[in-house]
Amino acid sequence: MARVRLEGIEKRFGRTRVLKGVDLEVQDREFLVLLGPSGCGKTTLLRIVAGLEWPDRGRVFLGEREVTSLPPRARGLAMVFQNYAVFPHLTVRENIAFGLRMRRYPEGIVREKVGRAAELLRIGELLDRYPAQLSGGQRQRVAVARALAVEPEVLLMDEPLSNLDALLRLELRAELKRLLKETGVTTVYVTHDQMEAMGMADRIAVMREGEIVQYGPPLEVYQKPVDTFVGGFLGHPPMNFLPLGPEEASFLLGDRREVLVGVRPEDLQVFQEEIPGGVPGRVLVVEPLGPHQLVTLEAWGQALKATVPSSLSLEPGNPVWLRISKESLRLFDPRTGRALLEVGRAP
């Protein structure tokens, strides 16, 4: 297996600067997710690692080898695309074997590796079928099996689950996580789906407008966003942001300064009876979501989202009182959106 290291990667398409000096290191056997909205540069960055695009500046390393100028076939990579990219005129067996035969493996080795890949992806009974006879999930399993059969140093995946329905996406997400842990292949995975990123990644690199704005373990990125973009992008529903003047900040934080307070919906405690120190509010919308409900509230003169148990009986118009623990708050500079020091620490 191998590390992936990117140094100062820049890329332009015409006058548009798509990547702005990206530095990134993916450890051996690590599962890294590039997460961000459409147009942030994540797929372009993946294609540069694959050798399908050339950077205008910067260098690409796989292990200790610089591969910036090498073609894809010389990099020891495999890639899985969003649109399955299986050959319709070949059986599943022949699709999985394609890369091995291109590398001129002996037929005995091809059979062995195809069987192993099919076993890992649990598609052994499909080997003699053609892609037209498969479901979308089965075709994507074939694409992953073909990629893993060649035992790549690095596996690149570009939104491989986005064309599948929600239940199948959930099933394959768990399967992929199991599979990639078992094989130990270094993986770079592109998605705009935060649930995929949170559930699968060892580390997440959040991208915005051609730059990596935060890089770390999923829970760290979720709980300690470095700015309002990350706080607002990661989370469903996203983080609430409360602009507080000096007097409001003094009441809530014991600190007189203008500040933007971030709080996750699950960290807003909602009470139907008045409580000491509680902030009064009013229910605007209630959305039942099975074991919990998403409630839109009006408090501090603005709308907030709170996740509360389904056992709490709330109706639009009901008065409520809110409590927020200081430990769950994040403070942001209202001018720059950048995170400030933790609540309770000196500025």
C-alpha cells in the first residue's frame, strides 16, 4: 500500500482558479474523504491524483515516488466512478478480469484474483451474468471488484454511491467500510454527502472554493468546526448561528462582547415549562422524524432548529424555554466567520 502526498497543487480552467495550492497527506491504509459542495474542486483534485488531469503547479507523490508526470497506468492506482463504468458486452467475470488481463497476468492468477474479489463483494453467484441483468447496486459492486482485483496501491472513488437509492446507498456504505478495512487499501473518496463522510472516513478534508478549510477525524470536524462554513455544511440539520450583542452575550456567556454563537440542534434543550435561567421561545414548525422530531423555534428574535425526543408533545404556537450548556457552544468572529477560543477561556 502507499501514502498519497500532494504539495501545492494548483489548477486553472481558463481564467477560473479551481485549486489554490492544495497540500494534503493521506496515510498508508487510511480512508480519506474529500467533502464539499459542487464546484469546490474535490473531483478535479482526485483526477490529478489519478493522472487524468495535470496540475498547473505542484507535485503528486505515491509513497516515495513522484508521479506528477506519469500516466494513470504507471501509478499503481484503481478508480471507481459515479456511473459504474462496467463494460456491457462482458460478463461480470470478464469485467472483473479486465484489468488483470491488461496487465498480462497468467490465467490461473486471473481466476484466483477474480474469485477473491467476487467473494469480497459477495457477487460470486453473478459471475456469468451481463451488466444489463444486474441492479444498479450489483453493477457498482462489480466496478469495485474490478478495481480491487488488481490490488492497487491506492483506490480512488468518485461519488460511487450517488446514483443509488437511499436504502441501497446505506447498505453499500456499510459494505464498503467493511471491505476497505479488510483489504487495507489506501482510499481517497469524493462525496458531497456528509452522512457518507461521517460514517465512513478515518479523516475528512472539507473543501471550499479550491481549498481545504479543515482536515481531521469526523467527530472533531463536526464538533469543532473551524469556521461557519464548516459548521453550516456539516450536520443535518446544520449548526444554528446566533449573532449576540454585548448584553446578550453577557447573559448567555458571562462575557460582554459581540460574538456569533454556534450550537448544534441536538444541543438545544427544549422545556415546556419555565425553568430558571431558561430563554423563552415559541414553536413555529414540528417535523416528526421517527425516534425524534425536528422543531423550528423562534428565540432571541430568530428561527432556530432543535432536535428533540418524539415523546415531547409540541404544537406550533406553544411557548417553550431553552437551555444551552456552555460546553456545547462554539464561538465565531461575526466579521470573518472564523472560530474563536472555546467558551469560558480568555480571549
